[in-house]
Amino acid sequence: MANMTLTIPDDLREELQKHKTVNWSAVAREAMQEQLRKIHIANAIARKSKLTKKDIEELDKMVKKGIAKEHGLI
């Protein structure tokens, strides 16, 4: 198994060290695996999509406008 070095803020490191019984490497590994799973699903959906770049940009605007309305920004 390969090693990876992560840079984290000092305050996060201090908090993690308070919980020495937790296998933080396993937690990080599982989070990365979950994120990759989501990426693979998104890529599979995108490969099958018939949307054009213009369609995606229009949907993006609609979603952002809806979010802005919901939060009273417009």
C-alpha cells in the first residue's frame, strides 16, 4: 500500500490528536473512496448524456437563479 502526506490546519491536527483511538488513515481512505465512487457515477451519467455544453450552461443559470431566489438574494 502506498503512503500519502496530507497538509491540514494546525487546529484540525490538534483536534484529531485528542481522539487517538480513531484510525484517521482509514477515515481519510474511506472518504476518498466515497468521493471517487461519486465521481465515477457522475462520469457514467455524463457519458450517456445528450446535453450540449449550451444546455448545461442554461441549466447552471437556472439552478443558480433558483438558489438565489430561495435565499432572498434576488
